[in-house]
Amino acid sequence: MVRVKPFTTAAELATFSADHHEMASLAALRQQALAAYPQLPLPTFEKIRYQRWPLFNGNLAPEQAANQTVTSTSMSAPVAPLATTGAADQEPAMIQQLDLQVPRVQLSAEAQAQGVVALDFFQAQREYPELFAKYYGTLAAPALANRLAAFHTAAVNGGLLIYLPAGAKLTAPLTLELTQSGDNGQLYAQHLLLVAGENSEATILATRHTTTAGSASANIVEELILEQGAQLRYTAIDGLKNTTYLARRAYLFADARIDWALGEMNDGDIVTDFNTDLVGNGSQADFKAVAISTGSQFQGITTRLTNYGLHTVANILQHGVILSDATLTFNGVGHIVKGARDSDSQQENRVLMLSRTARGDANPILLIDENDVRAGHAASVGRVNESQMYYLMSRGLSKDLAERLVIRGFLGSVLTEIPVAAARAALTATIERKLIDGQRHRDRAQ
């Protein structure tokens, strides 16, 4: 095992915790993670070789931003909002955060009336210590599970708590606009802790993007806890430019349900760790994702849904497109553990390559440790259908436009499943932009 030098000292980390008035238990956990992570192994993702990536670059708290996380009340640059549609009488509920500044929170009257909480990561520790003690780094995303997880625990320097009280039911979506400057030398180690109380319901629309690529890396963890009967629709569009580890992990109690709809439109090298544990009986997870890789970037996307409880249902649908010299790898892992009787695990992973130098993989993995279950998978890696291209071009369309129409059809089975029209429109526009950029990059290379 190769040991690495810690990114900071124990004394500097203690000062950081003190400056941010961190809970004593979390400050101690930081120190434990700092000592542990250099010796821990990196997680292994099938056919994704990221071990030499610069995933530990950047400063914990540059001088110009050291106190901003605690004291800032405004953002230094605007973040374009994602238009949302909800009930006619509801104003949009929105949380905006630039880098690691204090978030700008605008909750709707509906959300406020039902006691929904949205707070900065450090303020939330002081106001809701019981939630952090119970759920932070325990169930969905264990704090010391591997080197990347422990590094995040030691380095986390910003983020959010979102809490939906038991019985809260939001008819209008809650929108998150999370922006990384990228070129300020600051490590972007952001943590989202979302707790959905018993029988709560909500739709989350999240966008994460980087304005300018830089040398600092990102280590992002989203930790979702769905208590009994909670229903969550989580749609996210990612446009990250720096080298990034992105973990989205959910833990479901009995009869909880999560519907994931993700658009991985990143421009940097990305390794993802999407994991959902269906622990409670009758819980369900439906995971859908589209991804586009262009230029010379590498995207490695691993999605794992694990059936632990009785009568649990897990579905994975992943479609991706590759242009130029890019690489895209999909790993779909469906695991039904011993005792998860009458459970269902299905998955489909498909990759479309638009270049002879593109590299793609679609790896369906089924791990079945119980007999009384249903499971299945499908996978393919191929090129654009020449007959479809010929038909469209014979009608007067240019090659590039015909290509984009074929791709839209290929991704359409995922896009149509996104529950909110505004999110579908935003993702469709992002896909079009990334495809055009990728075609231009390919044409210049040729």
C-alpha cells in the first residue's frame, strides 16, 4: 500500500474547527480521519483507473476565504437560477451557494409553514446536533470507509443541511444552485446532509457546476437519509470542470422511496460513487442517469443499489454518449443480499460512441445471494445507427444535426422519466450545448 502525506496538520485542522465553532464530536472525527486516510485503501470501481488522479489538491481555507464561510451574507457572483414550476400560488424555494460561502436561502411559505430547515453546514451543527450525531457519516456514507471518504471527513469545509420534518409534503420543488469558482486554489470539499422525516414528500432540483477549471480538486458527498415512508424525487444536473470525486449515497428505511434522475454533463475527469441501500422492508429506488463525455475527459460512473430488506425494488437505467477521445465507463451493480426475499433488481447500461478513438464500457454486475427474487440486466456499447443517419441526411439535415437528433432519441428514454418539466428542459438544453461543443472539438481535431 502506498502511503501519502497528509494534506494539512492536526494543529491547522484544530484551528479550522475552532474558527467554525464545530461540534466537539465532529472536530474529533476530523482528527481521526486526518490520521487514518493516508493509510486507507482507495475504493475500487470496476474498469475505472483513477488512482493517479490529483484528487487531494487544494487549500483547506485560503486566507481570503477563511472567515467567509461563517460571516458572509451575500454571494460575490450571481448564480443563474433554474426555473421551476410548482403550484400556481407557490413562490420558488431556492438555495444558492457560491464556493463555500454561507448559502442564500429562500424557502417558500409552504416550506416554512411545514418546518423545513435549510442551513449552512457549520450553523446546522450548532442548531441540530442530534441530526449530525445520528446520521452524519454513519449510515449512508460511513466517514472512514476508504481513503476518499476519510479525506472528505477530514477536509470538509462547507455544505448544507436540509431537513424535512415528519409529515412535511412539498408541492413545489426545492431548487439547489451550487457553484464552484474552480480557479481560486481552494479545495472544494462540500457535504450535503439531507434528512427526510417519516412520511415526508419532496422534489429536489439540484445543479452543480464549475465556472472556471483550476488545479484544485473537488470531493463532494451527498448523504441522504429517508426515514420510514419518506418519498423523495432527486434530480441533479452536474457540470463540473475540476478533477472530482462525487458521491451520492442514500439510506432507505421501511416503505421509503427515492427516484434519482441525474445528468452527468461534466467537463473534467470525474469518478462517481452512487450508492443506495434499501434497508427497510418495502423500500424502492429508481435510478436513471444520462452522461456525455467529450474532448479527452474521463468519466467513471458506478451505481450500486443494494436490496437488504424484504420486498424491495431496485432499478438502474444508464445511457451515455462519447465524442472525440473521451472515455465513459458505466458500472451498474445490483446486489440482493441473503434474506432479502421477494425483492427485485433490474438494470440497463448502454453507451453510444461517436468517434473511433472514443472508449466506452457498460458493465452490468448482478450479485444475488437469495433464491426467492427477480433480477435481470442488459448492456450494450455501439456506434450511431448508419441507416438512421442516412435517412436524416437524405432529408437535407447536416451530419452534425442528424447526429444530435439520433443522440436525443437514444437519451430520450431517460429524459422522459424526469418528473419535473423545468428540469427536463434544463437538462435537454445542457445536453445540446455539450454535444455542440463536443462536435466542434472533434472537428478541430480532425
